[in-house]
Amino acid sequence: MKQILITKQDGTKEPFNVEKLRHSLTRSGASEQEIDGVVDYVKKDLKEGMSTSEIYKHAFSYLEHEKKPIAARYSMKRAVLALGPSGYPFENFIAEIFRTKGYKVEVGSVVKGACVEHEVDIIGEMNGQKIGAEVKFHNKLGIRSDLKVALYVHARFEDIRSGEIQIDEDWLITNTRFSSNAIKYSNCINMKMISWTYPKQGNLHDLIEETGIQPITALTSLSGAEKKKLMEQKVILCKNIESNEEILHSLGLGAQKIENVMAESQALCRI
């Protein structure tokens, strides 16, 4: 196949790499047969300069038609982006991941530092160790949390440590990416950072896979407006629907639509 350059989110170009596509599909739980089908479908319409978003849409379209739960997992990065525009749903999504891992969690606590009060997105405690996490949500791909953010977060936790509670570890969590300087600084001061793909092991994608915590925005059988209404009712997680069919009746959905949503949410939560 002739080498074709595609356009990344930041505007730079790189050769299309079919193995990257295969890897992402494998992580979504697709079978070899489904992966081959997606690759053939994408290659058929692949053009010079095509964006990574267009390639994703082609792959997702094929999977949505063939197997909705796999499509939902393949779209997880964008599903997390759709938890916005406010950071509230994302904070609670992250908090649930921590709870599943065994932490006792507080969200949005106001604590006194040596100098000023601070609202801490997440305070987690397990085995006598306390972590404080700043959660940075972005609703667009390509946005990075940079060195200024890392400096600001560390300074806040230093003030908190000199105040009323002891924080043993500083964490900075984002759903997109970090700049290289932010990573360099965090490594120097031992601040833990988690983004979609950082670190190589234990990143946000890994945590979602490990805990099985899925956002309702991953469900393909609900419209964007319906997902928004659920989030307004503080229904953030797929498992909240799996165990509570009545919440779907409150949206005025028909019996067949409810059956489809329940089937997808149950299949997604079990993967």
C-alpha cells in the first residue's frame, strides 16, 4: 500500500500506521475478524491528508453497526471528552475510579492551608495514606496541561500541607495530555501525574479498563441530548443505568429504546 500522510489533532502530519489502528481496536476488545473488517473499511476511503478524527469516525461507524459495546469502548477517549463542558462529571467519574480501587474519597472538599483556603477536587485515603488530586478536564483533543498547571498544583498542596491536613501525595489528573516540561517537573518533585496515555502503565485508559468504570457518554444507543439530561440528574456512570431502569423512564423513552439502552449498558459494564 502506498504511504499516505494523515493529519493529527495538532495539525502535524504522519504516515498512516495500520498497526496503531489495530492496537486501539484490540484494546477495545474487538475480535481479529472485527479488526480486519474495520481496517478494510478504513483503507477503502483513506485519502492523503485525512484527519485522525475522520479515520476514527470511519472505524466507529463500522463497529457501531457490527457490535455496539465494542464501539462504545473504542470511543472511550471521546466519551470522556463528552463529560463536559463543566468539570463536575469528570471529577465524579475519577472519584468513582478511586473508590473502586479501594480509596475512601471526598470530592470538592474545602481545606485550610497555611495561607489561604483551597477547594481540593479529590481527597483519597487508603491504608493511612492520603492523596490530594487536582483534576483538569478538557473537552477538546490536543489541549495539554502545561508546566504552569503543574507548578500551580504543587504550590497549592505545599500550602495545604502546612495547614490543617496532611497530604502524602500530590496528584494531577487530566483526560488529555501533559507537556514534556510538566512531566519533567513532576518527576523532579515526585508529583504523580495521570493523563489518557501517561504514564505508560497505570494511565487513565488503563484505569478505566482495570476498574470497569464506564461513563454514560460511551453509550451509542442514547442521543447527546439524552446523555446531557442524565448528567444533569447526576447520572454519570454506565452502571447507574444498568441497575436503575427507572431513570430511563424519566426521560420519556419508549419501551424499545429503553430495552436497547439497557442491553448496551449491561454488555458494556460486563466487558
